[in-house]
Amino acid sequence: MSKTSPHRALLWIAAGGFFMQTLDTTIVNTALPSIAHSLGVQPLATQSIIIAYTLTMALLTPASGWLADRYGSRRVYFVSILLFVIGSLCCAGAHSLAQLVAARVVQGAGGAMLVPIGRLVVLRAIRGEAYVAALAMISVAGQVGPILGPTMGGWFVQSFSWHLIFLINVPIGLAGMMAVRRFLPSDAVSGAPSFDFIGCGLLSLCMVAFSLAVESPVHDHRLLISGVLLALSAAAALAYIPHARHRKNPLFRLSLFREPNFSVGLMGNLVCRVGSSAVPFLLPLLLQLHLGYSPLHSGLMLLPAAIAGTIAKSWIAPLIRRYGYDAFLIWNTVLVGVSIAGFASFSASTPLALEVSILVLFGACNSMQYAAMNGVTLKGLSSQDAGAGNSLFSMVQMLAMGLGVSMGGGLVSIFSGMGLETAFRITFISVGLVTLASALVFRHLEAPQLEPQAA
């Protein structure tokens, strides 16, 4: 077998895991009104289905790098797919909101490892400029999943039952497990250091408390509860610094943040993804609750964005080669933010051509944005820091997904008294502005170090 063949197999395995994880993050979005009706709860109450999934991933992702080193990427990746498949089967058999949330926790436990371990396998096998191209291929699956999720969810709900939206993962997962056993090498590190449970607990507490502060339900004590949670999050983050300095093998070494583009990319990813992650959740709700679309119709409306995102992948390398990461990310971020704010114009009187144009712009720019952000954040890490940096990066991604859903749903709830149309308009403009703010972060990238090398 040629060298290219195993590399291609690794890419397909990582892409398959990425697709399952991101598909399941959003496939329930179109089905939420139907799930709420079936379970006898309000549509916004079903946010817990998404939040349980993303919070579990954010909580467990930090352990992915150590688990891969201790037990081997092959074994950990296999177990993560197995857990994901089991969780999917439990979701399909759920008959109450509590059962569904519990099953999503099991899914999240498996999903927490799918993306970081898959990316780590690719990072260790493919280096240099080829790694950026590899990430672009993998991120196609990551972008198609969130966009096709609402479409597939709408079809299953309208034609069959919402219980079936989770079964799509089963055949993909079974194929993935067979591919892992055949193509992934055994790469456990002998004498791997002990796991930093205290550091993991502090950072997990930081992420979860911050997420819950945003997700705090609307009531008289919302500001007080959110303030306490934010203070707890900050305290946990600050406590980690002296802990990491004095521990021989901390969960994430502080030297990680001496790589300037890793720090900038990490923050830029968090801010940008909060806005863009809200879109797959908000658009189906807008189309169904406000414009009266059927689940399938609302899902089909997102296909132009999926197609545009796939096509735009081929533009990334030449654009970065010509303009550099810094200029590309700044201007592309602006386009992503503007397109998100453009969804505020969707109404019963909006021309279809305008809606499709905005969807195409968002799909193309957001697809390139994810691939470029992934590359610029991880490209400068050494082999020693690759595992830990990859885990921290994935944890931030999961956090951003949950924050996007929480922020979007929270804003709609807050402004719903002004009417659904006004609430959705304010929400889309707000999350668009959040995405635009990440352009200010990307201004601090060190462009000279990011120019792609000649092939």
C-alpha cells in the first residue's frame, strides 16, 4: 500500500467521525417543535437536549489527548465511536425528555473524543502545508453535517418519526469502527504521564460554569445567578495558572500559550463560532415558528449553504497563499458576520432569490472560515504540544457550539414579547455582531509566520 493510501484512509476516518459528531449536534434542530409536541413540553424547553450534548463534550474533551497517549489513538477512537452508537440507539428509544437528555449525555461522552482524536491522528501523520489541506478536507464533513442536519431531521420527522433521526449514526458508526481496526496504527505512548485530574476539573468547571451563566433561564434572579456563575468560571481559570506552574505534567502546559498564533486562534475561534454556531439552531426555528414552513421545507432551505460550503473548500489554499492568513481571516470574518445579520431580513415578503443569496454567502464563507481557523490555530504547535493543544482547541469548539445555541435561544426568549419577527431579527443581528467582533481578534495574528510554504 502506498504512503498516500493510508493517509487517505486516515482522512476518511477522521472526516466520518467529524460528520457524525457535527451532524448529531444539529440534526435535532429541525425536529425540536415535533419533539416538544410529542413529549408535551414547550419548544424552547428542548434546548436541554442540545445543551446536555455540548456540555458533556466540553467536560470530557480535555482528557482526549492523555487518553490517546495512554491507551493509543486507535483504541480510544474505537471506544468513542462505540459509545456514540450506543447513545444514538438510546436516543432513538427515548420516550420522555429526561430519557432523551440522558441518552444525549452518553452520545456526548463518545462525541467528545471523535473530533479531537481524529484531528490528532491526522496531525501526527501529516505535517507542514499538507496538514492545512488535510484539515480542509476533514472540515467539509464538519460543515456538511451542521447544514444537512436540519434537512435530514425535517425529512425523518415529516415522513417517519423524530425517533429515527438518531439512527443515521448507526451504520456510519459501524463502518467507522471497522475502518479504525483496519487502518489506524497502534500508537500508545509507553510511560505516559499520570492524568491531571485537578487541572481537568478546574478547566471543566470554568467551561461549564461559563456556559451555564449564558444558559441561565429567564427569571427575576437571572442576573444574580449568571454573575455568580461567571465569577466561579473566572476563579476556576485563575486557579489553574498556579496549579499548572507547580505540576510537573499539567493537563495543558502554560507554554502552549507562548505560541502567539495558537492563543489568538483559540480566542478567535471561540468568538467567531459562537455566532456561526447559532445559525443552524435559529434558522429552522425562524422558518417553522414564524414563517410556518414544514420541517422538511425548512431543512431544504439550508441546502444552498451546504453546496456553497463544499465548493468553497477549493478556494482556501490559493486565497491564503495570496493574501496570508491574517488578511484572509479578517475579511472573511466580516463576510460571515454580515451574512448572519442578513438572516434578519427573512420574512414572508422576502424574495426567494435574496434568501438563497444570503444562504450561499454564509455557507461559502463559513466553510472557509472554519478550515482557516483550524489551520492557523494548530499549524505552529510542536509535536510535543500537538496532543494537548488539539484537546484544548476542541474543548473550546464544543463550548462555542453550546454558547451559540444558548445565546440564540436566550435572545429569542428575551425579546419574544415584542413578537417573533422582531425577536428573530434582533437575535440574528446580535449574533452577527458577535462574529464580526472576532475580526478584531484575528488582527493580532503574526502574518509573516503564516505564509504557506512552497510545495
